[in-house]
Amino acid sequence: MTQIAGLAQDRIDSFARTETQAYLAARPKTQAAHAAGAGGFLDRVPMHWMTDWPQPVPMLVEVAKGARLTDIDGNQLDDFCLGDTGSMFGHSPAPVARAIRAQAGRGLTYMLPTEAAYEAARLLSETFGDMRWQIALTATDANRFALRVARAVTGRSKVLVFNGCYHGTVDDAMVELRDGQTMTRPGLMGQVEDLTAKAVACEFNDLAGVEDALKSGDIAAILTEPVMTNSCMVLPNPEFHAGLRELADRYGAVLIIDETHTISSGWGGYTRVHGLRPDIFVAGKCVAGGMPTAVWGLTPAMADRYAKANAARAPGHSGMGTTLSANPMQFACLSANLAEVMTPANYARMERGAARLDRGLSRVIAAHGLPWHVVRVGARVEFICAPGPLRNGTEAAAAHQPRLEAALHMGLLNRGCLIAPFHNMMLISPVTTAAQIDRLIAAFADVVDQLMKD
């Protein structure tokens, strides 16, 4: 009998069919609305990755508040996806909602700063460290601009990224290792440039491989997440980040830390919690409480290097910045979120909840004797349907079990718990209750029980 991660494939498929029918039976309005209105969108969804959810038709949200969602059929769910980190502090935190209402009456965008912008800069440095900040709409843009700075100050062309990394849709990061060689990731749409001409892939946690790549002398930047997060989650070895800093210094590369997901690690992100020392810091998604916003900051020393490069360039467009970036609504939300929502006290609450979830899921896995494990980074928890810990992107890719994970997700959703469609990621917000966490653990146990039935 064919097995996937310790479970019978036939049982997984049978369970998935049953759960899919249960999902549809509970959502007649959703099906009717989708049939009537989705045809105006490419692939019948507003954004292509909405087809990554395992449901046969997307769930249509009526309202989201705190850590709960209600769909148009009245089904209520405990939300542990939280917009894939975008709403990590809960849906519409009250201080952010108040800031939106207040700013809406004063104008949405006008290409000029406000007093709230200066307050946001102060709070950003207080939270993440002394940096010279710029604002973008998405972390993808922030990473693009950070790479331009790195190339400008070093005069070099390439970026070093890690196999299986996540940096939004930055072209430079769309490479992988195959048989020890950097290759363009398969499946990219409309890709005409040879990405291996400007990017090198190494394995996460492999400092020797990083040094070998840096010896070429043409790498402008190391772009890394503190923890690999868009694969099955991979934690860094204890010496890894200190080693990256030392190698970047030795070979003259700029070290860029992208905290778009690992901002869950604690107040100030993984960088502050673990004392990392990037030259450029990037964060996005939840930094403004759900308002589309990203930030990127240069250390004072890097800002000086950038100023010299900028002064020496020819006049014209720098290739950085977009018209709607740094709009007053972003600053209103940034200031409110940093001051009143993204606080040490709220992070402590999130950590306690995530630890509770970690323990509960681990107990279920151990009780059933499954070869799975649980990983946690602050408020971010993931169950992985493979033994662990994982050490790099290659191992993370091998651990990913899409067929089984889709069935698990459907089962949890039908039991009132929504987790992220990408792998098995769950987030705990400051407003997530112990009762919600316990319901998720109970739902997970029931789903596993059903999957293990003969």
C-alpha cells in the first residue's frame, strides 16, 4: 500500500473527497456568487495564488475581526493564517482602524510627508534599531530597492540567495540549486533574462558554500531570511548568522536581512531578538497593521556609502521608489501599529499562545507515532509531515507533501480552523484566545484520527 508521510495514500484521497463535499455543502451562497461573478478575473480569482487554497471554490469573506473570519454563508472560522502574516496582529487592530478613519478625511496621497512620517521613523528605529528608513508598498519592492543600493555601493552585479528562499517576487531570488549548480526556478512565467547571470544560490546553513561563492569577488549582497519560511520551515544553525556577518565583511558584500515572515520572532523581529547585524533591514506585510506597507533601512554607515554613490551618479531616475509609496495613510497606520499594537507586551502574549499550540500539536503527533515534527519561531508555528529538524532548502522541498497537506487543510477548515495554504503555517495574534488554540489542537487531533482509520 502506497504511503505518504506514514499515512495510506488511499485513505488521504478518500478523506479529501469527503471533506471537499462537506465544504461545498456548507457554502451554497459561496458557490452561487463564484459562478456568477468570478468570470471577470483571470483564472476566476483576483490574484493567481488564491488558487493555491485546497478548496474547490474560494471562501468568500464577509467580515474579519480579531482572529475570526465569517464567510458569506455565515460559517465562522478561527483564523490562524492571518493573511499569511499581513494581519499577524489581528484583523483591523483598533488603533490602526482609528488611524485610517482619521487620515481618510485628510487625504490619501499627496507625495509629501506628514508629522506622522517623522514619528514613524522614530518608532521604526526604536523598534528595529538605528537605521535610515525608506518606505515601500510591498517587501518585494523593498528588497528590489535594497539590492540596487548594494550593487551601487559595491560596484558588483550578483546577489547570493539561499535555495528555497522567499523574498516575494524579486527576480534575483528566483533561482535554485540543482545538482550543485545555480539554475533558474522552473515554472516562471515570461522569464527572458538568464537569472544565473546575476544570482547565485547556496544552501541555507552551509557557510563553506557561501564562502566559496563569495570568493568570486562579484557578489554585491547576501540576501537572506533569518529562518527559511516559505518552504517547510528551516531554522539556522547556532553559528550561521554570525558566520554570514563575518563572511560579508571579509569579502566586501552587503548583508540584507529580510524579516517579512520572521517579524513573528518577537519585538524587533529576529534581528533584534537574536542580535543580528545587517547592513540593510527589510520588513513588510504586518508592519503597518495590515495596510500595504514595507520598510527598508540602512545602517548609518551604509547610508553614508549610499549617499556617496548617489552623489556620483548621472542625473535622472534612480530606479527606486513608486508614486504611491510613503503615502500619508501608510504613515498613519505605521505610527499607530508600532506604538500601540506591535508592542513587547503583545509579543509576549503571542509567544505564550504559540508555545501552547506547539506543545499541543507535538502531543498529537507523538500520540499517533507519526514521523512528523513541529517548528516554532516566536508566534509562527508549523507542523511538518516529515522527520526533523530540516537543515536546508533541499531537505525542506523533500519534506513538503502537497497531497497530504491539502487534505489536512480541508479537514481543519471544515472543523472551523483556517491555516495558511502554503505549507502548514499558523500564526498566533495578540487577540487569539487559548480557547481558539485548543480548538485547533482538537481539530488537528480529529483530522489525524480520521486519516489513520483503516
